[in-house]
Amino acid sequence: MQAVDAARLWRHLMELGAIRGPGEGVDRTSFSDAFQRGRAWLVQHFEEAGLEVWVDHAGNLHGRLDGEDDATLLLGGHSDTVPNGGMFDGALGVLSGLEIAATLAACGRRPRFSLEVVDFLAEESSAFGLSYIGSSGYVGELTSADLERRGPGGESLGDALRRVGGDPTAVGPVDPTKRLLGFMELHIEQGPILAREPGSLGVVTAITGIAWYRFRVQGRAGHAGTTPMRERRDALVAAGRLASRIYEAASAVTDLVATVGRLEVFPNAVNVVPERVEGVAEFRSPSADVLDRQSREIMRAALPPEVSLGCTLSFEMDGSTRPVTTSERLQGVIADAIAAAGARGVRLFSGAGHDAVEIARRTEVGMMFCPCRDGVSHSPAEWVEPDDVALALRAYDRAARQLLGA
């Protein structure tokens, strides 16, 4: 059986990574011109590999290799990036899947089961305020209200979906009668654990859930020169105390992280005491109980009167994704493949979200992690060593071939 070509995978990673918008990092945000050019590159390479290629109604790009049985294994990831991002997040899953499919197709002998490589649309947070757009559409969770959301330029998500080859008039899941063997993705860790243990690869046991709370800190505007310090109800200072208390409270809870990463200040003038601050607090945990119970308790207690400066806090949940436990069967397949490839398997959960969260509504999911330098991701500094990619590809290929009967 022909071996997968790690040098070709690396070349593909570099070529796709060069398709980007202006700026230092890789900017290939969903629905952008750079994203469309990246998709065209993928279509060309899917076709050159001998795969049947199409875009489903949810905007996901597929490349299919038929097996003797139509029961189908999904491999993939996403080609969109965050603004000013890196070359490997998401792309590694798509291109490693392509490499496995291309190698199997070149052998001239069909595997027992069929293989589809999927580039899911808009895994990263999009201009429409949603992530997992393609994967949620794949399982039938994309709603008419979602499709009516507007981006900054006024375009609706439905129109943007049509622009990338999807069909917003179609409803329900994609190919609901298709028999699926499961979904696997090879992904960079986006954390430091594997980077500290050379020769290791990750067996992902769970994927974090996320809860977002939109909050408002209401104070009182005043002249910056004439309002005495002791009489100020400064909403920005109070919001800073709120963020600090959220940070401290989450630090005391096992398996919980929290971030206040967005603030808007009103009236946002240099000579006015801030009257109001609006923001978003994000909580993540692989435990649904910790996520639901602790996040709400932390928000309720985050701005007590003794530190509020007379300001008031109001908040509401602004969305959530559920934690997902990966398939024990696929964990076993991945762990065995890692050992057979001569690497050390490390079991760990993912603190980042992935399309597998949505795909798990329909089939078993599994993930393998590859180390990335210093655990840095979502940054131009995101980097993976070629030797680590080669090792991960060998293990991932073994796992896929076992599941495909190839």
C-alpha cells in the first residue's frame, strides 16, 4: 500500500497558507475574497486527487472517494481563519484528509468504506456573529433566524451562503440518510502540553463547551475636570473591577476558564467620565455542570456594592455551545495508531471549540492533536514543525485506514 507523503502535505500547507488577505498573518476569514480563493485552490486539488467534488446546501466543500460500501468516514476541518491568524488551525485537518484520500485514490483499489474530506464553512466566529455555520447546517441546526442575520455591510447570512455555493432555501440536515462511520480531525493543539513532551500526539477526550454573557455596567457621565473623584460613578473603572473578579473567580474553579475580551465604552470621550460599558464575558469548560452553574454564579457575584462605585450590573446569556465527549471507540483507534507510529499518546481535552461539537449530534467524533510551537495559535506566530506534522500524518493515516478497511 502506498504511503502518505508528508512532504506533499507540507507543501500544500504552505501553498494554502500563502492565500490570504493583506497584513502580517493569514487572514482568510469566512466569505472573504481570500476565503473564496482558498476554496478554489482546494477544489482544484480535490479534483486532481480524483475525488468527486461538490458544495452542500450549508456551504461545506466535500471531496469524496467511493468505497465498496457507501458507509462513509468523514475527515476534515476548516479553511477559514481568524483575522490575522495562522497557517495551520483548521487547514491541517482539511489537507491531511486530502493527503489520505489522494494516496488511497492513487492506489487504484477502493477501500471497503467510502471517504469524504470536508472543509466546513465558517468554523471561526464570522462577521454574522456565528461560528460553526457549516457544521451546524450539516446537522440541520442552522435556523431561518440565523440566515437573516446581517453582517457589517448589510449582507444577510443567507445571501453570503449563496455566494459561496450554498443554498439558504434548503432546510434540514445534509444527506440525512447517509450512513456515517464517524468524523475525525487532525488539529494543532493550540496549547502548550504536547510541545513540552517531544514525540507526543494528543488523543482528545472532550471538547469544551462555551457560554457567552453580554453585560452592561451603568454609571453616570460627568465632566472629567469638574467631577470630584469621590463622587464619580465611573462605569469603566467598575467594568475593570468586574473583569478582574471574573478572572479571579474562574481561576479558583477546576476545568473552567473565563475571558472578558470585548468592551465598548460610552460616550468614549477623553473628557467625559464613562457613563456606560457594554461587553461580553466568555466561559469555557468541558463539564456542562461547571459551565452552566459556575458561570452564572460568577456573573451574579462579580460586581458587589463594595467595589461597584455606585454602578449597576445587568447581564444575560448571549449563546452557548455544549461540551462534547469524544467517542471512546475512536479514542481507542487513535491511541493505537499513535502507538503504532512510534509516538507517545497523551489524553487531553480541547479548550478550543471545533466543528466536531456540531457533528457529534449525528455521529461519533474523534480528534488527534499535533503539537504547535509554544502552544501559540490564532496568531501569525502559529507554527508546527514539519517533523511533527509527518509523525501526526502517519498516525492519522493508520487510524483512517483502520476505520476504512483500507
